[in-house]
Amino acid sequence: MDRTLATDLARLPELLEATRRTAADALEALDARPVVPPVTPVTPVTPPRDPEPLPEHAAGAESALTAFAERWAPRLSASAGPRYLGFVTGGATPAALAGDWLTAVHDQNSNSALDGSGQDLERETVSWLRDLFGLTDAHTGTFVSGATMSNTTGLAIAREWLGERLGVSPSEDGAAALGPVRVLSGAPHSSIAKALSVLGLGRSSLVPVPTLPGREAVDPAALDRALADTPGPAVVVANAGTVNTVDFDDLRAIAALRERHAFWLHTDAAFGAFAALSPDHAHLTDGLDASDSVCVDLHKWLNVPYDSAVQFTRRQDLQARVFQNAAAYLGPLGARPDLVHLTPENSHRLRALAAWFTLRAYGREGHREIVERDIACARALGAALEQDPAFRLLAPVRLNVVCFTLADDPTPARLAALREAAQEEVFVTPTVYAGTPGLRAAFSNWRTTQTDVRRAAQALRTAAKGTV
């Protein structure tokens, strides 16, 4: 064994303690750190840093820890903190962090029942999540890396269902065996088009359907007409929480259209599924269980570390037909397929452990409190911006996202200047809604409180005065 490696092994408890102290210091400083550290010199894009050459000689873990603290830690954003409101980014609850550390410690590749404890843990966690979101046991689920992979997996199963209806097998014969495919949606997330490209169905197969006036929710009557004009079976992608305004399609109305039309219903509920935890908002997810496949992202509102999501489906048999992996060292396909037969990944990190920890530690009520607190924070920020003449809301605050813009001349350049002026205190991301450039503040972090809302609102007001 390399001498330095052997020394690190002998000193492992000491090195882990040093790492714990470093981690604790970083987390303790989250509230005081710039949300996005300033770049020097200031430029529109962070200047690239030239890579250092690969070390020739061993220096040990302690040296690497010191180098990281000096070279990289100061440049990292406080994305785990309470005022990182860009994209839809959660943090990591204390229990989820503990679970993630132990995931690395045990280093399981949970892809085969030949060593199946990890699979059992994942199935238990999936059953808890299914219950959390109000799904029945008609749905089976599997962990994947994020919403993009969850949507891709769901649409891969939909592709096989189309083949089943047409008497062909895309998994065997290729997507071309299907002929032209239509995928209908009102306001799909960008990952849907990406998934269609990956699956060989093509981005052009995505057909936009009109939405309700002033909404991002699909018009069920327009969808009915589009399905009537579609030759053969189709795929419908419904939204349970759009990315701009957290608008929800009427899932029950969409599912009812299957009485007249043949289609696979995939619901993108990446973070909107968590509305089911709040009694005041659970009605938004009514009908979710009728979906043939469902996407839920966990490193958003469940607050587990990146990367983690879950996909659910009613047709695990089709899922296994797509992703089956035949090798002598793997378990048989069987009635209860190993995880290696259910996703594009042969290597399957025990992502479920962090989710298991946070669900076991805080239960339904603890996670309901996070969801409802974040919703209250979003409403408070929306109200604060609405009262300021410098801003206007682009849409009502329906759940946990505030979509807003400048009241006068909201050009992308002026919004970028505002965003950058405020980003040491609060980080928001750009968007375009109904043709108007705007900004989004998405609340999904377990740490965020009304104090953070006041700080964020003040930072945006100050930035507006300085840049407008």
C-alpha cells in the first residue's frame, strides 16, 4: 500500500474529525456568507480558473482538505442556505446530511438482489414517499438522479406503452418502429424536450396545447380537441406545478379524457407533489394517482442532498422491458426486478438512505411544516414586492414561487443588473413569463424563515434603487 495512503488509513478517525469540523464551520457560517460570492474582477461571467496540474506525489487527505479550504470553498455559493432562491433548490436537513455521509461510508451499489439489503431499504423508502404523495400501491417507484432522469424514465416507459398499443417493441426494434409520435403538453418543463431527444422520439414530437387564459395550466377542452386530432395513441405530459408560477393542470379532468382517447399520462410533479403535504393545498394534487408515470424531485422540497429523485409508474413490467440488463452476475428479471433492470443506471448509489433518514427523523408532520413555512415565506415576499412601486408580480403566488419583474422597462439587461447587485444577500434566477422578462424566487429550503424574507426583500429594494 502507498505509504501516504496507509498513513491516512491509520489516522482515519482524526481525518474524519477534521472533516467534521470543516463541515460544521461551513454550515454555521451559511447565514453570514454571501449567497453568491462576488467575483473579482467583476464580469458578467465568472472568469475560468486555470486547472492546477495533477500532483505527482502523494500529499495525503489533510493536505487535500487544506487545499480545498483555500482554493475552492470560498468560491462556492451558499446554495444550502436560506436565501438561495434560484432554480428550485432545497438544502439538506440534519438527518439527510447524516444519511448522506453514511451513504458514502457504506458505499453500496444497490443494483442486485444478490446483495439485496440496499434494495430493501430503497423499497421501504419508496413506500413512505408513495404514502407521502397520496399514491396507491398500484405505483412502484425507483430512485434516480433528478427530475430530468425521472422524466426520461417515465417517458421511456410511455414509449414502450405506445409500442404495445401498436404491436411493436421500441426497446427491441428502436423508436422508428413507432412511426410519428405526438407528445401533448400545456407548459412542459425543458427536461421533457431533452428526454424526447434522448429517447429518439425527437423534440419536434412535443406538441404545445393551449393553456387557460392567464394561466400555465393546460386547457382541458383544447387538450380534448388535440387528442381527437391525433392519429393513434399519444402521450400527455401533465404538470403538477409549473416552474414559473407553480400552476397545476386539472389532473382529474385530464384523466377523464381517457374515456374517449388512448394516451399515456405522465405527470411532472417535480416539486408540486409536495403540495399534498399541506391540507390547504392538497387539492392541487387531486388525481395524481391516476397518472401512468410520475416524476418527483427529492433534492428540492424533501431537502436531501443532490442528486436525488424518484419516479413512479403503474407499469413496472414495461419499465423492466426497457431497462433490463442481462448478465450472468445479475439477478434474474423475475416478478420483482432488481433495480439494475429499472433505470438507465447500472451503478445505483444508495440515494435512498438520505431520504430514509429525513423521513424517519421528521415524519410527515415535520416535512409538512417545512412545506407550509416555505409557502408562507413565498407569499410574504410576494406581498412585499407588490407593495413596492419598483416591482410588479407577473403571476399570483400559488405555492412556493414568486414570479416578478420591474414595474418599468423590464429588459433582460436591467434585470440582470438588479439580480447581480442583490446576489450576495439573495439569489434569484431569470425567466420569461408570457413574453415578459422577469425573475423567480423559489422557496424550498428547510432553513428559510420570515427573517430571510425581510432580508431578501430589502436586498431587492436596495438593488432596484441602485440599478434602475
